[in-house]
Amino acid sequence: MSAAEQLDQFASLPKAELHLHIEGTLEPQMLLDLAEKHGVPLPYQTLEAVERAYNFDNLQSFLDLYYLGAGVLREAEDFYELMKAYLLRCRGQNIVHTEMMFDPQTHLARGIPFEVFMEGFLAAIDEARKTWHQSSRLLMCFLRDQSEADAFNTLELAKPYLQHIEAVGLDSAEVGHPPKKFVRVFQAAADLGLKRIAHAGEEGGPDYILEALDLLEVSRIDHGVQAARDDQLLARLAESRVPLTVCPLSNVKLKVFNELVEHPLFDMLSRGLCVTVNSDDPAYFGGYLDENYSQLIQCFRPSEAQVKQLLRNSFEASFLSDDDKSRWLSELA
């Protein structure tokens, strides 16, 4: 089967996305429009200037622009439009289930109350569910470069909305902020019935993945690509089937790997790991889920069985009910 034929087949298949930061779907034009709406000064005056700025040397250079961009999100309507735009992309790409991360601290620090962004997010989620039966979950992330006390405060503010939040996670600048910093707040989240995930092994080493597994007791690792440096860890992940939500284009854009051909995703897949493909912050990293798959297929020319396994993994690794997982896995089969 040619790459073009694989891409055509892929487009028609149901898929799940599990590693998507909703703030990272802020497209350049929406950034400019909202900045004008709210009178927010930006160092960029044209669409071309914003697009040129979306080039990064590392994770921190991306985060600097990411937080600048989030500053234009002020009202519930802004968060509604942001969420709606992404969910419409899900509809167009046959992403039947999505699990979206959001960063409350990014907005709370700007004086945006919890109820403002939650009102916007939930309105768009409810509309998509009613209109085309879009399945989705919200995952609340703590910023690891902030304090444990601030994470506890965020968890407290989230309590009125726990019925809408599936899990807590850990994101932002990884190096120098190991998972062990948040053991107590993750346990408090577990006590509230929340699942646990964490970014680990993107820029940090395999030891960060081990800490997330052993100290935070996560059920899923976001990124996790540095596990490729540790054969013992790879064997453990293969045996346990703890999923890795891998983001290939993000890893290349942030210089985790210089070129896509260096990416270990298919090697990890061949070793039996539950790896999945995701888009991370697609507005900044050059593509949504379909573009990640497209570039992987064109670069690696995987077999039909490998592509199908990645899609099956996306449902296996999700927080869907067993019945819903079975339904989508049956459709893939």
C-alpha cells in the first residue's frame, strides 16, 4: 500500500487523541483577533510576524510564547471559541474521543477566575456532545515550575468542577522540576477520585519517568520518549502497558530530536509498548493529529498493521469506559 493510500485509509478510521493542550490550539489569527478585542499589546503586528515567531530552540522558548499567547484569553466567550475551534477539528478528522489538558494556573495568575474559563470550556464541550456526539474529557494540569502550595490551591479551586475533570496532570518546564515535587498534591487528587497522569521523559531523563510511575503512581505518561535510553524501563513499560502519549511533531519542533527520522516511536511500538500519537500544542508545532500521522507515514512507511495498532492503542490508553473502548476497537477491527 502506498503512503497516499495509507493516508486515505487513515482518514476514514476512528481515532482518539489523549495529549492535547487546549491553550496550545490558539491559532495565530485567533491570537491577533483576541488581542485586538481586548486591547492586549503584542510584539507582533501581522499574521506573518506571529507565524515567524512560532519557531523555537527548546521547551522554554516555546513556553515563553505560549504564556504570552494565553494572555489574550480573558472572557468565557474566548475560552468557548478556543474549545469550539478544536472540537470542530476533531469532527473533521474523525477524532471520536479527545482528552484535553488545560492549565488553570496560567489563567488564575492573570486574575481570570476559575469559573470564567470553565464556563467557556464546558459550553463548547456540551454543544459538541449534543450536536455530533463528540466524546471528550478534561485533564487539569499543574504547572511544575510553580510551587506545591500553588498546586494545592488550584486543586481546592477545582473542587466545584470535579464532576467535569477526569484527571490531574503535570506539565510546563520539566528540567529542574522532578515529579517528586508533587507527591502530596497528587495523593490529595487521588483521594478526591481523580486519575493521575504526568509529563515525564520529554526533556528530563528516564529517571523522571520512573519517579512519575513510582511516586506519583500515574496511569499514563505524557511524552515518555526518553524511555528509549533505558532498556530496563522499556521492558517494564511493555509488560505493564502503561501508555505513552507521544507527540512526534512537537518533539522535533522543540529539538528533542533533530529530525523525525530519529524518533523512536516505531521502535517502542515494536517492543510492545502502548505508544499513542498526539499533537500536543498543534497551533505552535506544525500540525494537528492528522498531520502527525501523515508525516509519520511518509517518513517511516509503516505497515497497515502498525498504523492500526497505534489507533487501537489510542483507545486502549484512553479513560473511556470498557464498553466504549470495546465499541471503538470493534469498529477498527
